[in-house]
Amino acid sequence: MGRAGVSAVPHLIRLLADSDAGTNPGERVFVRAWSAQALGNIGPAAKEAVPALEKLLNDREANTRQAAAIALGRIEGGATKILIDLLASGDNETKWQVIQALGELGPRAKDALPSLYQHLTNSNPSVRLDAERAIKQIEGTAK
């Protein structure tokens, strides 16, 4: 999206607060996650969205938390610190999502490697496997 999407940033920030209310219980509209993804695609020009995206790191929906984490990494490289902090304090589901987000950031997340190595011995097999995958993505050895 890049520069063309900059004019959409204020609207996307408002959508981050959407309640995700679907028209029936089986139908969910993941507006917050899609808005976070769009902001991440805009990149550093969406910097004003960082506070709203940081709030979404505690969202009730897993896909919204992950989209916010990835968007933060794309908008500001310093978001790796936020993700490392989440990795240290979150439950296994949050750890799994943060690990995936760090892996997607690739070499920009090299500061997270020590934390990721610690998760190679996590009791949850999904966390362990994704930590291994993320390390390979960050180190540039992923196939």
C-alpha cells in the first residue's frame, strides 16, 4: 500500500476500535485484524497508529493480536522490543503468535534470538516448533 495508503491511516486507526460484531453468532467480521494488516502494509508512514496497535496486543481475538504484532514490526523496527517483552510475559498462545510475528520480521528481529532460543525447550510443542522456524527465518536459513 505504501504512500498511497497514508490518507487511509486515520480511518484505519478508528477501525482498530471496531467491536467485530457479526450479524449472527457464527459470522465474525475481523475488522481490527484487517485494519492492522493494512496499517502494516503502509509501513513507517503509519507511525501514528503505533499506540492503537500496541493496545491490540492484548485483544481477545488471536488473529487480531498477531496482526497487530506484525504491523508494529513493519511500521517501526523498534517494535521487536515490544514483542520480546510479550514473549517473556505471555501465555503459550500469545507466545506462539509473537514467535510467528518475529519470524515474519526476519533479520530485523535479530535482537529476539536469545529469547527465541529459550523457547526451544518450551513445554508446548507448537511454541517449540515455531521458535525453531522463527530462528531460521531471522538467521536467513529458512527453506
